[in-house]
Amino acid sequence: MSVATRSTQSPSSPPGPEGPPPRRTGRLFALTGAVVGVIYGYDTGSISGALVFLSKDFHLSDTEKGLVNSILVLGSILGALIGGKLADALGRKAAMLIVAGSYTVFVALSALAPNVVVLDAVRFLLGVAIGISIVAAPLYIAEASPARIRGASVAAYQVATVAGIALTYFVNWGLSDGGHWRLMLGLSAVPAALVLIPLFRLPDTPRWYVLKGRTDKAVEVMALTDPDVDPRAETEAVRAALSEESGGSLRSLLRKPYARATLFVLGLGFFCQITGINAVTYYSPQIFEEMGFTGDGQNFLLPSFVQLASLAATVLAILIIDRLGRRVVLLSGIATMTAMLGVLTAVFGFGDLKGSGTWIGFGAILLFTAAFNFGFGSLIWVYASEAFPAQLRSTGASAMLTADLVANLLIAQFFPSLMSWAGAATTFAGLGVLALGALVFAACTAPETKGRQLEEIQGFWLNGGRWPTPAP
């Protein structure tokens, strides 16, 4: 259906702005956001292979290896803190353009770095772009996608991120024979530059136009992105929702009745990363080498199969989360992570790292990573969006993201040093204890919200972490 046809049939609906036709435009928002998700996943994981070779070229110590990873996470914390304000002030589209442009420039510069000091500086700036992306990309997709595909569009962004990480390992494997770490780091500059083209063509989101008081423009874009709704009525609904969302503050999160909800999302965010998922993402070639696998090709190809399993687990969780419920998916994922960390402790502590123990260890890494993406990875943002009322939702999500990134920073910086100092068995045993703590925490605090309206979920927290008793 073209814009002109729509205007003829519905005189009250304004003509859409220049650009792709209706329906296609909403999908283009989602597709563009998904491409950014792939690039984000690739840039997060590309260092895993590159670090093996650049460590030799730059003669890095274990501490310096950790800094190459942790400096990216440190930048991500800063980017996440400013991402929401940037997206509100300049627009969701402008924030995405900044992200894509920054990816292009800083990824290329990281590939050209003459020494580790320059590499660390560039990776810090790339981390800032990643932090902004973590905030802006899901926001951009959710606010611009038609209601009928919004859930799938946001879920597709999560799948795209995991796909980007999986792609990293296949690229690393293909380039490992020549030790081409600069290509490993720099390849994503090409799609980052290309995604600028559709971003320039697309408008901003209707919600942002309403936020800035540009109601007519919001109606115009709403007609273009979702031709199945009355654009004026839908824009008015957005305006009403925005008026309810004003006034949320960090201080409000720490007061009753939402202090319990705040503790839950902060704990979930922290445990999500401190249990070691990014130790595998950042350092898997070193882990497999420690496990007894030999040869760069093998050590780079095996992680790619791990990430493919993770991709399948993410898709599976999306398919069953509304059928089986949040708690069963989350707890089964964490329980499997805990068990696999126990297996890894046994493999490194007592196993034969020249025989079957190597493949048992590989299977444990594969199931650990898949279980993370099935449980934590699929549910953390669901719970963050459900735990708070509208006026605290973005503040609560930002607080959880900060806890998540702080734990990520600790893992990125200290994991290689711990492996060298305490040994692999002790390191994975410590992660296992943390995973067991995460399981107990989630079992005691995570509500089952399947099939409940948001107002009902607010009642859970208002009632001190218990579901209100129905009136007789």
C-alpha cells in the first residue's frame, strides 16, 4: 500500500514523509537496528582472536591483555551513562548515526594502531560508542517498529548480537593462519559505514518527535511506519504515556515500595556478568589452549561452534519464554551454567587434558555459553522492563546496565591474571560459586510474570514481593 493510496482512503491521515513505503519502513527500522546489533556483537568478540596475535607483536603481559579488554568495557560504562540523555537530546536517529559513524572510525583506527597505548585509547572510544549503542539501538527499534512486529523486532536485535559474536569466531578462524589480527579488528568498519546509508534516509521515531513537542511530525511518521493504526490516536497514546513517565529518578528506585525491585534488577545485572560469560567471549582461544587443544585453527574454530549453539539457545528461549514462564527458563539456564562450571573445575583439576577430558571440557564450555544465552541473556531485559512502573522503567534499566557493565569490567580485567596466578581449576571453581549464588538469588527474588499485566506485576512489588491475594 503506497502513501498516496493511504491518503486517498483516509483523508484524516497525513501523507507520510519522503522515503520507503509503509510497512517496508517499519521493517527497515528493525533491519537497520539488527545490522547495528551484528556489528556490536562482532566488535565485542573480535578481540578474542586478535589478542592471541597482537599480544605477541606488542609483548603484552597478562595485566596488559586484561586492560585491552577492560578498557572497552570502561568506555561502555561511560557510553551507557550518556546514551539515554544523548538519544533524548539529539534524537534516536542522531544517536544511531553517531554510533555507526564512531564504529566506522574507531574500528578502522584500532586496526591501524602502532602500539598498545594507541590501541587502548581507541578501544576506550569504541567502548563509548558501544555503550551508546546498547541504550540507543533497542530504543530505536522498539519505538519505530509497528506494534505487530515490535516484540519480534527487539528480539531480533538480541539474536543479531549473538550472531555477530558467532561471526567473529569464523572470521578469526579464517584469518588465523596468517595471524592477521588487524583485519580481525578492522573488518566491521565496512558494514558500519554502509549502515549509515539507510540511517540517513529514515526519519526519527514518533516517540521522540512527541517528546520534543513535534506532534504533527510524529503523526506523519506514525502513518509511514505503522499504516495499520490511526496515526493521530496512536500519537496521542504515546503523548499520554510520556506524561506518565516523567519524574522518575535514581533516588526513587531506593525508596519503598520499589527498593526490593531495584535490588532484584541490580543483583540480576551483576550476576549476569560476574559468572563469567565474557571470560569465554573474550578469552576462549586461551581457554581452549589451556584445555589441551592445539593449533590456531582448532582454537578459533571451536569457539565458533560454541556461539552457534548460543544462537540456537537464544532463539529457543524466545520461542518458549511465554509458554513455560520466566522462572523456569531463567533458573534452568543458571543451574546448567553452575553444573558446567563444576565440570570445568573437574576437567582442569583432575582430568586428562590430552585425552577425552579436552572434549568434555569443550562440551562444558558449549553448554555453559548456551545456558547463559537461554537464561540470563534472554531474560535480563524482560525483567528490567517488567519490574518498574513507566516513570521508573528507563532509570531502572540504566541502573541494571551499570551493574552489568561493572561486573563485565571485573571479568575482562582480572580473568587472564587469575588464570595465570590461581590456575584454571581454581578460577572456574570461583565462577561456579558465584553461579550458585546467582541461582539462589534468582530462586528467592525472581517473580513468575508469565501472562500477567504490567499493573499486576507492580502489585507484586507493592505487596512486599508477594502476589496480592485476590479479593473474594
